[in-house]
Amino acid sequence: MHEHPVDLDTLLQRLRAAAAEHSDAALAAPVRARPWALPSASDATEHALPWGLVARAGGLAPYLLVDDAAFATLAYQRLLGRAPDDGGAAYLLERLRQHVPRTELLAGLVLSNEARQLHPQGAAVQRALALALLGGLRVARGLRSEWVARGVLRRTERWLTRRAQRSALGLAWYLGNRHDAAVHALQCQVAALQAQLQAQSECADDRHDAQQHINHTTQAALARQALEQAGAGGAGSAAVDDFLAALEVSFRGPVDDLQAQLAQDYLPQLQALRTQLGDGPCLDLGCGRGVWLALLQAHGFAARGIDLNAAAVAQAQAQGLAAELGDALGWLRAQPEGSALAITAFHLMEHLPFALRLALVTECARVLRPGGLLILETPNPENIWVATHTFHHDPTHSQPLTPDSLAFLVNYCGLQTLAVPRLHPYPPEAGLPGDDPTTQRLNHMTCGGQDFAVLAHKPL
């Protein structure tokens, strides 16, 4: 017979009534697909037992699926209502190692005085005994079963175990264990990675502290050795010092011409800086014979310089200039932080190995006052004639530096680049005639700036 359609509210009421009619109090607790006993837990009452699954399954299946440690916990909790004590758990585990069937151990717990007091009506005892009396075997109070009967129990237990594993409960148990095993493996991997990262962090801190100590105690000696080996104004003998001083005079030109060039290139910037920040010391690294120091002094600047070349320093001191003999890095480290108005280094950087060059610019950034100016001038390898020919006139040159690399070094050390001018090009008559793009490009590469400078200031 055709029935009238049921509206949604009526359908929901029927579903709620059916759910209430078939509800099971044992299934009220949340069911989690986890092992029924976690051996690592300190308190057995905290074990995550899915009581809903255990209650619905009934019988021996829950006891057959768990491992030995979980079996002991589950047996005590189900039959005695408490967690196993150390002695009781050890006894059950030892008996299991002796291949005693689990059904026999369960029957022993059911027949104990504690179980009788917990279940005075005896209903639970009768059900447990019915499960234990497999194959018609009679289990006495002392459980003195013959070895044949025990063998039958073990074979029956193995058959029941395989059957339980193929059941829905066995599938839930398998999936729960598999999920927990994956979670445990991931947790172990995370813990191992965290320990590895912590160890690497501690090692990095130790290496950094050790490196800082080494740098602090040996950098001055390393600087002197590197400067002497590179010949940046000094090479360890009076003969070499005299040679390099004469080389500078020959290739850099007369003092008057050189001073006029320096005044045009840099003096306006220093005068503007003094107007902005006030007077302050100007430090010249690799001051040589004092060409720049004399120009600064003539314009009222407090100028001091340092150089390793004894012959050049003697020439500067003979003019009454404040020039000292020594290595630039050690000298800079003796200067107060934020004390210098300007620091200059003309044709010094190309003599130094990279580590010393980095340390020197780092100290310049420390010694400069906020807003102070750093000027580094060096040969320009963008000019092919310089890179392949004139750069190698000086036997103490280490390597040519590109404008981009030197500007990056200065910025890396905390200063801000203001300009990177290309300076001192060859005269126009030295180039090829013609105005076409190819000729202009070739003239730029061969007759462009012979030097370049990086001008940078310390941010305010």
C-alpha cells in the first residue's frame, strides 16, 4: 500500500527514537583506535581503552588481539576492576613466557577471592568459566590441568586468535595499531630532528665563540704578516721600502700634480662634511709619503696617517706630518669607536688579501662617527689597459677589485654607498678616432677611468 511522504521533522523524530531504543551505555565513551593498553603509561587507569569496542565484542577476542603487557592490564581492568600491581603483572608475563594459555590465566583471575568479592552474584564468573572451559575441559580451582588439556587449550586459542584477527574487531585493532605506529614513528623523527637542530645550534655557538676568540687574539699579527707579504707600503727590508717609495714617485707623478688631483676629487666632499658634522680627525690608511695628509693639513683638517713603509713614513714625518709606522688594522683597533670624521685609503685595498680587507673595512665602520665618510680608491679593472698592463707595474699588488665587489663589501660592513665614480681617464687623443657606437665602446674600455673610488658614509 502506498504511504504518504514523511516530512523532515517527523523523520528526525523517528531516527532519534530508534537511536534511544538501541543505545548502549557501554558505547557512550569515545572510541579511539589506539592500543587498549599502553605499556609506557605510568598509571594504568590512564590507558586509552576503547571500552565501547571491548564491551560490544565480548568473549575472548579482546584478550587475544593485544600483546602480553597489554593483556595483563586488560585482564586486571576487566576482571578485577583495577590496574595490575607489579607482582601480579610480572606473574602473568612470566606464565605467558612459559606458554601457559591465556584462557587458563583468565580463569585463574576469575576464580580468585578478589574476583568473587567484586562479583558476588557470580554471573561474571560463570560467563568467564564458560569461556575457559573450551572443548569440554573442566578447570579446577587450583588449575592443575594436564599437559594434554593445556595443549588443547593452546591450539584452540590459536584458532580463536586467527578468527578474531579476521573479524571487524581485529580489523579495528590492526588499523589502530598501524595508526599509532605511524604516529610514534613521526614523533620519534621529530624528536630526533629537534635534538639534531639543538646540537647543531650549540656547536655553531661554540664554533662562533672560538672563532671570535681566535680572531681577537691573532688578527693583528695576521694583518702585519699579510701586509708585509703583500708589500702594502712595506716588505720587511730597507731596500724594498726604498724601491716602493721610488716606484710611487715614478708612476703616480709629482706631489703637486697628485695633490691637485686629490683636491679636485675629494676635498669638496670633506669640506661639506666638516660643515655638517663639525671638526674631527681624518685618518689616512697607507698614507705613504703624506701627499693627502699635507693637503688636509693645509686646509685645516686634523689629519693622521699610518703606513708600513719606513722610507715613506720618514718622508712624511720630515714634513711635520702626523704619520706613524705600523699596520693599519692594529692602528684602527686602537682608535675610539665613532671618533673619526673621515677615513681614507688610496691604492691600499688592492694590496691586501680578502680576510684582511674585510677586517679593515669592518673597523672603519666602527671608528667612523655617524655621518662620517669613507673613501677607498683603487685601480679600475673595467679599463682593459689597466687590468692587463698598468696594474702589474707594482709587484706588491695582490688582485684587482671591481667597483661592484668593493661597494658590496662596504655595504656589507654597515656603511651606505654614496657614489662610485670612475676617475682619471686617458686624454681624448689616446683613443681611436670616430663617433660610431663600436669605436665609442672600445674607447671606453681602453681609455676610460684608470681608477675608481667608493665613497660611503656611516648612517646617522
